[in-house]
Amino acid sequence: MSNYSIGVDLGGTKILAGVIDTNTGTVIEYSKKRTQTEFGKNSIIQNIIENVEKAICKAQIPVSKISSLGIGAAGQVDREKGILISSPNIECYDIELKNILENHFNIPVYVGNDVEVATLGEMKFGSGIGYKNFVCIFIGAGIGSGIVQNGEIYQGFTGTAGEIGHIIVDSGGRACSCGGHGCLEAYASRTAIEKKILASLKKGHNSVIRDIIKDEEQIRSRHIKQALEEGDEIVLNCITEASEYLSSGLATIINFYNPQLIILGGGLISNIDFFYEITVKKTIAKSLPTPSERVKITRTALGDFSGIVGASLLEKAYLEKLN
Ligand SMILES: [Zn+2]
């Protein structure tokens, strides 16, 4: 078996594809594109194919030397059939990723959930090296987590474990995309922070964020970072509030699961030191003494590449399970 595999991270905002050396976790080359959800299933598949082909071309490695293609998709997946069943962020249903991509590239295709594969990447080649029981939490458009138990990804009875974005931090509170109320991601995800900032602007509060984002559609973590550096009070309040809720969620994880390690990832965490640091401080203060004294909290080591590195390892993980 060749040691090169393709890893694809299919998210609501971007599609990232890379050629990975699966022995070392090295990203040989990669290609990135905005996810075009507005033209439906076929254009998403086309986006993936173009991205993968571009990464292969840049890496100058023939397809015959690539053993598999793994894909981590943001949403609910059927791992056996390789189907993306539903995804609120990609706004598409029943995409037969495995069938279509196997026919196109003529190599085996493996499909997993995006957070699950990013956790696999961090476990094998990132901040999780040397740890057997930990949780990887990603704060982006939503909030998701991967659970590692005894060195293996724990998927839960029905395969949906780790939905930390939907633990309830405010009973009867803000509406969440899941249909419930008061969920963590309705308070601490990038989307939630963006909504809160926009609501403050609507009320007429002064903020530099309007000048920073110019005519871009969304408030990104880099915009938030810049606003904080310029001392913007609206953004500071929104970030502080989000960290209050996020730390409550993380303290719950520490008390409930007693992990050795918590790995935090996503744009807000990797780009904004202030957000990361106050969240860690508040988390430790809110958790029970015994588990919080020993738990280590850190950031992802692979950053943006956790997903593609993890996805490229899906074939190996699958074969290990068979043996
Ligand atoms: Zn929810």
C-alpha cells in the first residue's frame, strides 16, 4: 500500500483537499475553495473533484501512487455507504460521496464526519500524541467535538456522540439550528458571536467592525481579532460573553468525562489568543477541583490541516479495525 492518500475536509464555508504522507502526517500539497452551496449537489461534487485534482497536480504525484481518498464532511454521514445524509451548513442531502468519487478517481473512498476525522488527525499527528483519553472541540460555524477513549474514537450507541454544541447552557434560551433552545453553539460559535455583534450594530452602537469587514458577507475570526486589537468594546463584550458560555460547556465536559486532555480548535481559538486564554482560565475556575487540577488544555497542533490529515488516515483506521 502506498503511503500517499488524499484527505478532503468538506465544510460549510470551505472545501480543503490535500495530498498527505500517511506515515508522517505531512501535507505534501493542498488546494482550497469556498463551498458553493447555492448550486446544489452536483456543484459541490464538482468543487471537490477540482480541488482534489489541483492538489494532486501541485504535489506531482501520479494517482497510481495514491492509495485512497478520505473525506470528512460537516454533517451526519453513513460511514458504511459513504453518504453525506444531511448537513445544515452545506444545505444538501444524500450526497453519495463514496460512489461518485470512487467512479471518478478509481481509488477506494472513505467517508467520516468532519470533527471525527479532525480528531483522528490530532490523535495521530497532532496535540493528542501520547494521550489515550481526551476530547477535541472545534469552534466554528457550529461547535462539535470528537471523543477519544482508550486510544480510539468513541462514536456512541447511534454514532452521534460528541455533539457538545447542543448541550444546554441556558434552559429555554436562544433558538438553535437543531430546533432546540439554549444550546452552547447558539452562544459561543462564530455564527452566534457574529449575530450578537450585528444585533448591537443594528441598535446603533459604535463599532470599528463595520469598517473592518467592508463589503464581505460574514464576520470572520480575523475581523474579530482586528477589532479587539483596536480596542472595540462591542466586540470585546461579545467575545467575553461567548467565552463565559464556552467555559461552562468545557467545565461540564471536565466534570463528566474527567479527560487527560482537551484540545481546542477552529478559527476563533487559533487566531484570537485573548479568547483562548480567558476561556481556559474560566473553564478551570468552573470545574471540580480534582479533575481540573490534572487536565491539560491546549490548541490543535495541525490547525487548519487537522481535517485533511485525519481524513487521509480513514483507510488505515478502517483496515486496523478489520484486523
Ligand atoms: Zn442545538
